[in-house]
Amino acid sequence: MAMSPQIQLKQGQSLAMTPQLQQAIKLLQLSNIELAAFVEEQLESNPLLERGTGTENRRAEDAPVAATESEAGLSELTMDAPSGAAADAMDAPESALNADASVADLVPDAPSVGGEIDWSKAGSGGSFNASSDYDAAANTAHEVTLVEHLTAQLAMAVHDERDRLIGAYLIDQVDENGYLRTDIDELAARLGVSSARINSVLTILQTFEPTGVMARSLSECLKLQLKERGELDSAMQILLDNLPMLANHDLPKLAKICGLDTETLSEYITRLRSLAPKPGLAFGSDAAAVVEPDVFVRDRPDGSWAVELNTDTLPRVLVNSRYYAEVCSGTNDAKVKTYMSECQQNASWLIKSLDQRARTILKVSSEIIKQQDGFFAYGVDHLKPLNLKAVADAIEMHESTVSRVTSNKYMSTSRGVFELKYFFTSAIASMDGGEAHSAEAVRHKIKILVSEEKDPKSVLSDDKIVTLLQAQGIDIARRTVAKYRESLGIQSSVQRRRILKNKA
């Protein structure tokens, strides 16, 4: 058979990852804070997008606009609804392109142009509210940060121009706790100066307030504070050099090394406890983001669960169809019409993407509650093993879609606020071959067992914990117990026994 170039026609299906689909996937995995920031960017860049206020009647537009399904039935779901009713109400139609189910999950029903997603109160985040009243809290002076405080002292303490530049660079390397974590030799090579000169500037910086700042280790931080108090003697220096031994509560050996009796060593330890191990925390820093739940779960009197979205975290946007019509009808410029058409398409797709995001979050959350009903009713001991595939199969979505939905999303329950990822735990086999146990439930049991230790004789070794768990029907290895104990921040049995002996 001769080898020659040929032209052949071949029919097939493929999924084009358009910018709109990429945006839908991106929105699905954003947290509510990131989503609000993204929507703000879209409001600034798209002239057809506006923020809903809740006071207008669909902007009093001439053309009637049908309400979205999210307004009609997405706000609440009863867990004891007839089988399939909730899924039928919330399912978006499947995409004709099934090459990637995770993307097909995101193709939503198309609401009419000009519609809005009526989810949340308007708020620009500025210093004036919707009624143009002055917001004093938003205009108060910011708290002085540690870097600002140290920089102000640097200007008064260091006069040489080069040393001041070195000092400013060192201050920039300080973490929020007040520690300098960067290696001096590495800094010297980066700045092109000698290590001796950097150490000389660092010595000056370590005299700044708060005392202990610019230290390179906990031992040095405490040493600076004791030196200022005049309480740094040879025994205290030895104690600072052996802080790991103090952390292990090996007090008899530590007293011998320091040359102190037990009572005097106890006084030295009391002095250390009066110091500030993280002096930088006394100053302002970037405020930590407050966790806002995406879903609320409420128990009903009949024992079922009501699931609803947190409308305060969902942005409300709408399309100004009147403005689009006015601009397009008032110009013959093809470029203007093309631009406005693109803006309208992007705005419509954004609204559909936000709607589908809310639907998917509610759908996944509802299935999690069905799967983990025992946790919500009786507590963490009844948490079942669960993986992404089980939820994905139940709601007929792709695992990657469920993974994106559960990232950075939180659920508020009567037992607290939990990340959706919390409910997905690995399985630990049962001794009798029955239903497997959740890893999180086993960790909770280990925590309970350790909390019941009251004296040195009652301290449980890892082997003993294995025996007790096996008596409860949990087939677990000693190394697994040790791993779970360490993940809970629980010390070894030797260290716990020392602590209880010292307390006694």
C-alpha cells in the first residue's frame, strides 16, 4: 500500500473551553469573599451590570422579566421531601457535550436577559451606606502595625544612611510575631554587605520596643526580655539553652543541668511564663478574614433538616437592558454595537454562572446532610466514612465538581460551623466486619480517652488506646493511633505522664 498524504473527513465531539465555561468553573471554587471581590471587578468593567438594591421592581423596566428559579425554590430545601423532588427542582439540564462531566455540570438554565439574582443586600464596602449616611467606623484611623512602629524607631536610632537602609530591609523581613526568620549570611549576600555589619544593625534593632522583637529564635526573644529586666544569670541562660527539655517537662534532669533545686527551678519557669513569647502580636496586623457560612442547616420539629443558602454572602447583580437598547438604537457604529453585545453576553453568563453556583452548593450540601444524618442528630461519634465519589454519584455530577464546591465553603449547624471538606473522611474497618468507622470519629474517641486521664497512673499508651478502640469494634493499628494523636496535638504518653506528675 502506497504511503501518501490524504484528506479525510471525520466527525466527532469535543468540548471547547470557552472563557465563559472557564469563568463558571472558577466561580464554583471561589469562597464567598473571593466571589464578592470578583463580582465587584465585573461591576466596574461591564457597563451593563448593576448592583441590585432590593428596592426597585425589576428596575421598573418596560419588558416583564420572569423571576429566576433561585428566588422561587432555592432558598430552602426540606430533607424529607418526596424522593427525587429536590433534585428535579434544582437540576440544570445536561449539556449536549459530555466529554467532561465536570464542565457539563456547570451549564445552567438561561434566565431571560435583564433578570437579577435576588440574593443579598447591596453594599459597596465604602465609607457611605446606601442612604449616604456617614459611616464613622469605616473612617477611623487604622491600628499601627509592627513594621510601622519599628520603622519610626529606626529613624531616630540609626543615622547612617546605609545602616538605615539595612535596618529597613531587616524590618521588612519580620513576621507578625516579631521574629526575624531569615538567615543573616543569606541577607548579607543579597545586600552585598558583610555579615558583621548586618549583625551590628540587628543589635540596635533588638533594643527597640516591644522588647524581644527582631529575635531569631524563642530562646533569643526571651533572653532579650530577661536582659532588660536584669534577670539573666548563668542558670537562666542554661535554662534558655535547654527549652526543648522544658517543653518535654523533664524537670528533674533540667534542674540538675542548671544546678538548681526543684523549688528554685519552678521560680525560674514562672519568670519565663511572665514573658511575651510573641511580642509582635501586641501590634496591629492585617485583620483575619471572618468565616461566613455559605449554607445554614436548621433542625425541624419533625426531625428533618432544612437547608438554605446564606443570602447575605451572595451578590445580587442585574443587567440594565434599557441602557443596552438605548445605546444600540442610538448609534450606527458597528464597533459600539459589537462591544455592547459582548457586554450583554458576559453579563448574562455571569448571572447564569452565579445562579448555577448557588444551585450546586445547595445540592451538594443537601446530599452531605443526607449522608451524614447521624452526625447532625447525635454528634461526631456518628460521622460516617464519606468520599467525593459517593456524593458525586448520588447527585449525578462529576467528582471534580463536588471537589470545587466543597473547597472554601462552610456550613453553619447547631453543632458549629464546619468546612464542607470536614464531612469527607476515610474509613476504618470494623472488627466484626460491619459498617466502617469514620477517621474523624476515631480521632474524637482518642481525644475523649486522653481527656479522661487524671493522674500519672491513668495515662494511656498508644498500645492501650488500640486495645480500648478494638474493644469498641474499631480495627486500628498502633501507628494509626500515633498519627491521629499527633494530628490532634496530643503529646506522647511519656510527656503526658510527666505533666501530670509535675501538677501533682
